Amino acid sequence: MLIDWFTVVAQTLNFLILVWLLKRFLYKPILNALDAREKRIADELADADAKKADAQHERDEFQRRNEEFDQRRAALLNNATAEAAAERQRLLNEARKESDALRTKWQETLRSEQQSLSEELSRRTREEVFAIARKTLADLATTNLEEQMTDAFIRRLHKLDSVQRGELESAFKAASTPAIVRSTFHLAPTQRMAIERAVKDVLAIHTQIQFETTPNLVSGIELTANGHKIAWSIGHYLGSLHKHVDDLLKVPPKTETKAIADPEQQANG
């Protein structure tokens, strides 16, 4: 069988032309399309990865901010709770201090009012008793009563112990002015002489005595010399009543009240 080389060459040439044409107009566009598609897909995947990374970053950032917000909220809540507790404690302390101050002030006011009431009651009781005693004794005053007061005062002089006599004698000797005998009522000359004689007998000294009338003694007689005093009066017993009233009212007696309430000390003072 004879080979038609012309035909073979023509067919080969046609095949090569066909291959070139296919490559030029078919395979290359397809490959380019495939490359472009692959590149587009790769770009889309890269963009998707970038967006995913951005989304993850935003998610992480959001979570971080959320955690920070939770921490900040917890810190603010703790601070607010602590400040509220501190403010509450401060208000409680201030309220307690104010309450204590008000209670102390109220107690002081109550004690002051109670003391004032007790002193006023005691004062009025004493004044009423004194007034009644003065009026009663003034109404009952007689020569016999004055003589009995004089006798009681003289007995008081004779009952002085050695220490009291020595103090009274020293007071008489140191006095630059006459001794004074004060009495509620006017003393008769005989009564004055009896008192002068008793002073001379008790103290063994002769001294000048001046007599005065003092209604405030409430039926009594007192002898003073150079600040030293010896006395007897019904006021002593009224003073004892005053002391008992003060004790019942639980009011500490004043200095002058205490001096009146102790007849012996006032008499020896």
C-alpha cells in the first residue's frame, strides 16, 4: 500500500494548525478563565479569611470590653457598696453621738430642773417653817419664854468642853471689840447680868459684852467674839428639819444650809 505523503503532511499540518488554534482560541481562554476563577476564588477566600479574622478580632475585642465592663461594674458596685456602708456607719455614728448628746443634755436638764425644784421646794418649806415658827413664837413670846431661852443658853455655856472653852477664851482675849450677844427678843437687865456672869464663870475672864436684838435667830441667843460663835436657838432644830427635807429630796445641802443643819458645829463655830 502506497503512502500518500502529501496527504500525511497535509493532515499533520492540519492537526498542528488545529492544535494551535485550539490552544490559541480554546485552551488558553479556558486556562485563563480557570486561572482567573482560581485567583478570584483565592481572593474571595483570602477576603473571607480576613473578614473572619476581623470578625474574630472584633469578637475578641467585644469580649475583652465586655469583661472589662463587667470588672469595672463589679468594682463600681463594690465601691458603691463600701461607700454606702461607710456612709451608713458614719450616719449611725453621728446619730448615736447626737442621741448621746441629746440624752446627756436631757439628763443634765432633768437633773438641773430636779435640783432646782428640790431646792425651791426645800427653800419654800424652810421659809414657811421659819415664818410659822417666827410668828408662833412671836405670838407666844412671854417673859417666861425669854427666861427659859436665857437659861438654855447659859446651860449651853456650862456644857462646853475644855477645847471649846479654850477656843472661846482665846477668841475673847484676841478680840479688839466687845463681844456681842444677839437675841431674838429684848433681854431684861437680869437676864443680861445672868449671861455676863455665866461668861465670867465659864471663861474665868471679865470682858465687855454688847447686847443686840436679831429676829432672824428664830427664838435664840448667840455669843460671838472675834469670829468665834456659840449659840442656842430654835433655828437649830428648824435647820435639822431642813436637812432632813434635803435628804429626802436627795439634794446635796448647800454650805450655808449645812452650817444651819448642824447646831453643835454652828454653836462652836
